[in-house]
Amino acid sequence: MRHSKRLAAAMAASALVLAACGGDGDGETATGNGNGNGNGGEEGGDELAGTEVSIFGAPTSVEGDAINAVIQEYFNEPTGANAVYEGSDQFESQIQIRVDGGNPPDIAIYPQPGAVVDQAEQGNAISLESMGFDIADLEERFGEYLISLGEYEGEHYGIPTNVNYKSLVWYNVPVFEAEGYEIPETWDDLIALSEQMVADGYTPWAIGTGSDDATGWPATDWMEDIVLRQAGTDVYDGWVENEVAFDDPEIVGAAETFDEILSGEGFVVGGRQAIPDIDFRDAPAAIIGDEPDALLHRQASFITNFFPDGAEFNTDYGVFPFPSIDGNDGALIAGELAVVFEDRPEVREFIEVFTGEEAQCAQGSFAEVARISPNVNTTADCYEDEVVATAADNTLTALREGTARFDASDLMPPQVGSGSFWTAMNEWMRGGDIESLFADVENSWPAD
């Protein structure tokens, strides 16, 4: 990768940068250009020298160091400013404390679009329009859909910084090669492959949705992937807004499609009723080895962190995109949106540079960091890791084509998306009636 050596040195220096940083800057200089090229330069030289920008978000450890390394090379060094990213595993609670206490960072990077809208509704966030950004240019950079996630009353408050690709199926390479199995391209192919695996004496699927208090969320991802492909983007968007009810035939129909896997004879390790009791972090290990317990596992790109030590991509495991349904593809994603609390020239220029093509591509240079750029002008060539490169290619294609959609449960009200929806999936796995359960979810939707 063209950025790797320079950024490795910058990462090594990031701890020193953090130690040297001070409080919030208050310099007032010229404004950023907001022209969408994202390569900086308009505010370089001495104009921003000595100014400071504070950024707060959830990524920590290696990922946080990578963010600071990119900031150092692409913003601090060219401008003479001092922007520093701070990560916290208590981000959700800490950012609210800081905002409520009147001490917000200049920029916060939120993993939930709903939180962006909440800050706009409360009057805390600053709109991109008021900062001088051209929304049409930002839509060319990120696609209309991602920019729309931070919209409130006609103005926009969130700018994408990172996405995660969820629509992946992992498989056991040795068995696929030994049996001559082909990668399925459609849902019908996937079901036929699963049936063939059973006939050959294998259990196709390892599925676990256990996650402590969040048990059930992996099953909602399955539903979202299927709704997106089977019903299409319009129904998906309507479902998120409760314009398409949970007990609508389109949503129930997606569950019935999912049930072809869950209830297939011999399809799932332990059977469907065991799925909520299997921790999602333990499930993927089942597909690794010469005599694996299962051959297939659906999960986002982060799941490689939970494969057994020593498991190697393309040797022990491979990956393919979640297959199309009725000719329809899509990409289920999650990600982060940056929200501005303090409008100063250096803050505007930071947003311009950090979300631009060069800085976004540079984040892919870190082999241990699975950050995928939402900037559609980047390419899969930016990424050091083969798995991340594959995920990035599929994500960028979907963003360009308008078929990418954010995790629906993260866009729904919390009492639904991370409440009744999870509960319904758990009860359905254990034998409940899906139509009745989804009617209950619909009834849990908060009144306007």
C-alpha cells in the first residue's frame, strides 16, 4: 500500500501527539471551501497553524491510533494545526455527559444515525449547510442515502466517516475444495448448496445469536439482508419509518424465506431452538478445521476476530457476498457519522480533509483495522487486508448504485430496534408464531 510506511511511523508517534495536545482552540481564520474534493490545501500554511480541533468517538486501541495517524499526516502536518482524536469504550454515555455539561468536543463521531438527529433536534449540532458545505457535492462524495441519514428538518448534520459491511457469508475452504462446491450467487443456489451439504454428511450452518443483554441482534441482521433483497429498498426504507408495518406480508415473507435455513432438515448446528443459546462470538469457530462442525456462517467482516488463532484467509476460510434474491442485490451496512458542535475554520477544514479521498484511502493501509471508507471515490485498492478489500468493493458498488442500506434496527426507535425486534426473533427461534410476534413488535412502536 502506498501509505503504509508513512502511516506506520505516524502511528508510532500518535501517543506523543496525544500527550502534547491541549484544550480547545478558538482561532478564527478563513473558512473551508466545502467543494467536495477533500484534499485540503485551502486552509494550509500559516492560516491554521496553532489552532486545535478535538474529535471524540468510540474506536479505541489500534483503530484509534490509526485515526490519529491519518489525522497527523493529512491534516496536522500540512496545516500546522493540532487535531487529536480521543476514543472511549464508554462513548455513548460520555458524549452525552459532555454535551449536557456544556463541554462537547468540536466533533463527535456517532455510530447511530438516530443520535445525530437527536443532537440536531436538541439544537446542539451545527448543520453542514450553515458551515458552508454544498450538500450536492457531499452527495457526490458519499451518495444521497448516507447523507440523508443525518437530515433533520431539511438540513444535514452528519457526515459519514466509516462504514462496516455486514452482508457476508464465511465458509470452510478445505471442504469446499475437496467436495468441489461452488460459491452460490442466488438464494436458490444457497438453499441447493445447503441441501447438497446435508446429503454429503455435513451440517451447513453455524448460527448463534446469543449476546448477553443484546441476544437476538444477529438474527435481525439476517432479516435485514433478506428484506433488502427480497422486498427492495423502498419497502426497506418504509419499514424503518414504520410506513411498512412489521406484520406486513413483505416483512413476514422475509421471515419465511429466512425460515428455509432455520427449519431446513439438518441445516443448523444444534437445531433452530439452540440458536439464541449459542454466543455469536463462539459460533464462527465451528466452520474452521479439516473436520468442521459446520461449513457456513453469516456475519459482518469483524467476525474474523473470533476465528481460532492461526486461521488464515483463503486457506482455512473464505468469504462471499450474501446472495441475491429474485435478481436483487444490496449491501447491509453500519457505520459512523461525524457531528460538529463548534463551527470554526479549522473544524471545517478538518471535516473537508478527513472525509476526502486521500485521507479515507489511507485508513485502509492498516492491516489490523477494518475501517471501510464511505467515500465513493475510493477503491478496493486502498485496503491492505484482502477481506476488507472485498468488503469495501461490495460496499462501494452498492453505495454508487443506491442499494446500500444502514442496519434497520439501528435506525428504528430503541424500544423496537434493540428491544421488541430482538425479543421477537428469540421467541421465534424457540418455536413462536412469526405473524403474532411481529404484530407484537408493531404494537410496541412508539406513538408519534
